[in-house]
Amino acid sequence: MALVVHVLITAVAVWMTTALPGITLGDRGLGTEGPAAQVLTLLVVAVVFGIVNAVLKPVAKTLGCVLYILTLGLFGLVVNALLFWLTGWVAGRLELPFHVDGFWSAFWGAIIVTVVSSLLHGIVRRVAEPED
């Protein structure tokens, strides 16, 4: 159940990024995607994003350990942006109508995904935990 909740939260966070210029959901604004197709696309993109993060983020953290230390963790923003950009590329290869047009779109999109998913995870944890 926790995995389903995590995918749903990530899908909502990715959906929020589509408000940014350079991140599109659907056929580049042509309006040919229905709501059901968009929700399915968001769910698949959330799963792809989770897989990309699970596989590549530990490798990037290990290889970039010195950069993380030298930049006091700010290099993590670059890594997150690159992983989000890669997710957009993989989505394109899977013929999903989700596009990330460049590094800066990916940078701001990754920040939004991080903030929104953190907030939603906090809300879900608070609701799920019984109060003493």
C-alpha cells in the first residue's frame, strides 16, 4: 500500500510541474489527450521517475560525493534536475506524452517535485499516524 501511495504522491507532484514552461503533458499542448490518458501518463511517469531515482541516484551520490561536500549539498539540486530530465527523455522513448525541454525546466521541475512530494508525504504520515 505504501508503494501505491508513493506513486500517487509522485504523480501529483509531477502533474504540478506541468504548470512550468518547458514541461508538457500531452501532445505539446494540442489538447488531444483526455483526462484518463493524462492520469495514466502521470502514473507511468511517476513509476519511471521512481525507477530512475532508485537506480541512478545512489550511483550519482557515490560518484559525486566530493562535489556534494564541496557545494554543501547544492550539487544535489543538479543531480535531481538531471534525473528529472532523464525521466522526460525515457518517457519520450516510451512514447509517453510527457516532455521536459531543457535543463532549467528540469531544474525547477525537480524542485517542485521535491517540495510537493515532501509536503504530501508529511500530510499522509500525519493522517496515518494515530495521535497519542
